[in-house]
Amino acid sequence: MSTDSTIPITLELADGRLRLRPWQAGDATALLDAVRESTGSVGRWLPWCHAGYGLDDARAWVVHCQAGWRSGEHFAFPVFDAVSGELLGSVGLSQCNRLRRSANMGYWVRQSRHGQGVAAAAAALVARSGFERLGLARIEIVVLPDNQASRRTAEKIGARFEAIERQRLWLGEQPRDAAVYALTQQDPD
């Protein structure tokens, strides 16, 4: 990553359909609504998305994201519909490694907006920003092997499948194998 590997807290990314910006305190209620709607789908893959998720959890997530942004350790964006302003999900870069100029990308979309290309469009915006603003050379997307929707999203943005890595992810208290995809600046948009 570049020596000045920060993204301004005022950054907005948009493509006419979606609008992304850093998490703000006022987003917690919309986040709670999206999570509650999505426990049956997103919760299958992401253990934090569960029926007991409450407003305090949403507020803590927003604070965590703001702290990560200030420290330059991770950059999470809520994804909004550019017209209605509805919170559609989230995408972010985490596990930023300055030495390797790499980061991990994660994304999720609320259940009612699955299958509409939201994750791929938002992930492409964030990947481009990561390469241009952070000087990343590599972005990894690491998902459970049977999470076909996330795997298709990785492929749609040009990430290449590299391997199934043994016990790469933790789900609950269990280590799980993971499908690893990588996106580089040389990969097609």
C-alpha cells in the first residue's frame, strides 16, 4: 500500500444506481432493519447476522467501522440505493497488509435485494478505490466453498479462483475450509 494509505472520511463512491460512503452513527437503525430481514440468508454465511442482533450491536458495528477508518486498518461502506436511500448491504476492505499491499474484501446484501447485482456493483466500486487510493496490489475474497452467491460475485468483478484453503475461516467455533479468490489491478474490470 502507498505510504499515505488512507481514504478520506468524506469519500463517496457512486455509479448512478448505488451510493457508498463511510458508516455514520445515524445508520445503525437502517443496519438493524437490514440484518433482521436477512438472518435466514446472510446469517447462514456470516455468524454475526443472527436473530438476536440488536440496536446496540448495530451501533457497536458503526463505531468499530469508524475507528477502523481512522486507523487505516479497514474501510467499510454501507451500500445505499442512490434513488430511494435504502440501505442495501455493506462492502469493505479489511485485514489491510501494508507489506504485501493487500486486503481482504467482504460483502453482503439484504435478503430482499438478492439477485439484483448489488454486491458485484458495490464490490467493483470499492476494489477500484482500493487499488487507486490505497495502492493495493491484491484484494482477496475468502468465502465458504458452498456460498455460491458470493463466489459468483467474486467472479463477476474479475477475481480469479485460486484455491480451497484448509481451515481458513472460522464459523462459530469450527474452522472451515474456504474458497480463495484474488483480484489484482491487472484483472479486467
